[in-house]
Amino acid sequence: MSFGKNFRYLRRKNRYSQNQIADEFGYKSFTTIQKWEDGTAVPPYSVIKKLANFFNVSVDDLMNADLSNIINTEIPVLGLVRGGSPILAEQDYKGFEHVIPDDAAHGDCFYLEVVGDSMKDARILPGDYLYVHRQDYLNNGDIGVVLIDNEATVKTVYFKGDTMILQPANDEYQPIILDAKTQQEKNVSIIGKVLHNRIKFS
């Protein structure tokens, strides 16, 4: 049984002291909480259900899983990006999504929700969440998010000399070709590299 280890992990992860949990659940001192964590006592099932709800996990995971390995890391969803013609990249906070710790290790990342279908042959479809590593450069052939006059689009990016080519993955769309002068006039900048996308299943 992993209850004690999981409970301690969740309490620390959410920055609660043993005294705070005792107060929250109607116990007179932290010693009961301490016993739960060291495995010398287990709360009644009714309290376990309340704890699971409090920490937003299932009872089964709380009792049996190793949550320190499977608890996901929250990544912000910052707005929309068009898989088609560029649209405004609204930096509005849309909530959080979860990623496994290995993905979180990439560092400064965020999600953008896709609208439009110009990248459909790369399996990037409307409603998908792109997992983007924030960086100001791309290698030839990377799928990236590019800002053009404060509007964002996702494309495969190629470089030919000073020219940037934003290549769609849909024959119905034409590539966006940006020479050095146009890049300057349209304030073109690279937002980040797409690491993967979270597929939306209808």
C-alpha cells in the first residue's frame, strides 16, 4: 500500500503543513497526519475519499499508485494559433494542461490551441494543443510557431539564405515566403519550436 508515501508527496507538492491538513480535516494536532505519512496509521475510508477529492486524485491512485512518478506538471495554455492563415495570437490565459515530468524537463514551454487545417497532413488538426518550447530560433525543417505582425501561425520552417519559407502540410495552402525586407517590415519573429501536439479526439 502506497497511501503514506502518496499522501506525504501530495501534501508537500501542494505546500500544506501537517498542521494545516490536521486543521482542514478536523484533527486536534499534526500527530495523526504524521502517523498517516510514516505508515503507522491509515485514516478511515470516508477520510481517504475526502483526501482524494481534496488533492484531485482518484482513491485508487492515492492508495496504490506511485504518484511521485505519475503526477503531471501543469503547463499553461496561452491562446490560439492558426494552422492556416495567421491570426492574432491572443496571449489570454486559457487554463492549464498536464504533461509528464519528462516533457516538463524541456524547460520554458506552453500550449497553444490550433484552429485551421493547413497542417493536417502533419496530423495537426483544429482543437489540438501544440506543445511549444519557447525559443527564438529554429533549425531547417522544424515545425515552429512564427509571429507575423503580431499574428501567429504554425508551419514547417525552411531557410534559404535570408529568406524564411513557412510551408503548410496541406496542398490547399500555399507557402508563406518572407524575404529579409518583408521580415523586417512585418516584424517577423520566431515564438518557439513545436515539440509535439496533444491530439483532440471527438
